[in-house]
Amino acid sequence: MPGRLVVIVGPTGAGKTRLSLELAAHVGGEVISADSQQVYVGMDIGTGKVSPAERTRVPHHLLDVVKPDQEMTAARFVELADAAIRDAWARGTHAIVCGGTGLYVRALLLGLFEGPPADPELRAELQKQPLAELYAELAKVDAAIAAKIDRNDAKRIIRALEVWRATGEPMSTHQARHDHRTMPRRYEARMVGLAPERDALYAAIDARVDQMLADGLEGEVAALRAAGYAPPLRSQQAIGYAELHAVAAGELDRVRAIELIKRNSRHYARRQVSWYRPDPSISWHAGPAAVDLAELGRYLAGR
């Protein structure tokens, strides 16, 4: 089996899952999820995981890897993804990587940007400051990185500031040396990006949120709370979960929470696009229907 991957990227709501299922069915492949939220057990509806029936038709990897109170890192993702890809190839099966977590995709294809080692004293100092203040500081010293990080993602905000304070250079400068245009790739890969027109994407995101609520997202959050999983766990600060936890805690009105889920999802989609757009190797399409499955099948087959 040729050592080639198809990697499907793009913003939330663009149709990546649909395309991955169609391509996997077309070539007899398996899907490696590159989604930092779908790794958590019990977080199904709000993360847009494929259904059990879809998993039966198309094998999926890196779903339900850890519990919501356990740590998941890019390094661990690469380790597990490498193993899943090697296993698929050993069985004569094509591997398709699909997901919107840019850091995971970058780490898989280029390796990890290590940066300076953690400084426990500095990290402890940063953790004492309000998260809003930390994000504001990051936006001043490294606007490029701040634009890619959710303002509630304490771990990544603190790490970016740690790199800045430890080296005197913003993380974006360090990452520029770890550039997709100059770094050798760990895998031969065809990059496929989905980027619907903005109004269509935003409409799809709003409809997706409504469907998640209809499918029982509030009940899923209630079950997580009953199991002891709630903010400030990083997993529970994900979009959709954080807002509904606030409703359950009496801190937010339900109608306003739904508005925020939609708004925050749209903001996240913009950050995803800004992450991927600079990569010239990505072939962009308006949606799954615009992608030539036969051509991708020939690529995976080495033709």
C-alpha cells in the first residue's frame, strides 16, 4: 500500500465529516480523526462525532480516547495517529485524516514545535492572573497566535505567553521557523480544504447547533455534570459545553446561551480558516460535492 494520506481540513460546519465518509466508502478506507474534542468519551453530540452506524460502515480512529478529565496533547495525538495509520497500511487499507484542529494536523505532518521547556514558577504566576487579562496581553505581544486561540483556552494562552516571556520572541516567530513551506513532511499527503462561502457556512453552523440541541446536547451536558465533569476542566470549556454548563449552573439564560454557541462557533470557524489559509498545498473547494473522489482515489492508489 502506498504510504500516502488524504488530509481533509477546514472550518466547523463545512462538511468535512461528510466528505471523509464518502471518500472512505469510495476507496475502502479508514478515517483518522484530527479533532481535539472528539477524543473525549461522552462528548458525542456537541463535538459532531460520527454515529455508531457510520462507524460500523467506515472504521474510525482516535475517537473516545480519554475521559473528559484526562489530558490529551498534540504529542499523544501524533503517537496514536501514527500507530493507526501504520496499522491501516499494514492491512492494505487507505488512511484518511479528517479534522479541524490545525495544531493536530500540523504536528502529524511536520512534527511538533517543542519550544522552550515549561517553567513551573512562571506558569504558576500566569495561572494566578485572570484569563481575560492573559488573553489581552497575548493579543498585544503576539496577535497572530492570539487570533488562532480561543480566548477561553487557558492552557494554550499560558503556553504562548510562557514562550514569549522565556525567549523574548512571540510563538508565531518560532512557528515561522517550523514552516509548512520549508519543513519536510512526515507523510506524503494530499491536502483537501473545504471552505463554503461565508453566508452559507454561517447558516450551516447555525443549523448544526439547532440540530445538536434537538439531538439532546443539553442532556449530554447534564450527564457530564452528573459524572463530575464540569468547568474549569479544559474539555468542558469547549464551545457548546461551556455555555450549557453556565445555564445549568444558573449563570446564563438558555436563549442567550444558544446565541453564544452560534456566535462562538462562527468565531471558531474564522480562526480555523485563518490557520489553514496560508498553506499553499491545500486545494480548496466550496463543499464536499465539489471534490473529485475518483481523483483522490487514484492519488491514494499511487496512480
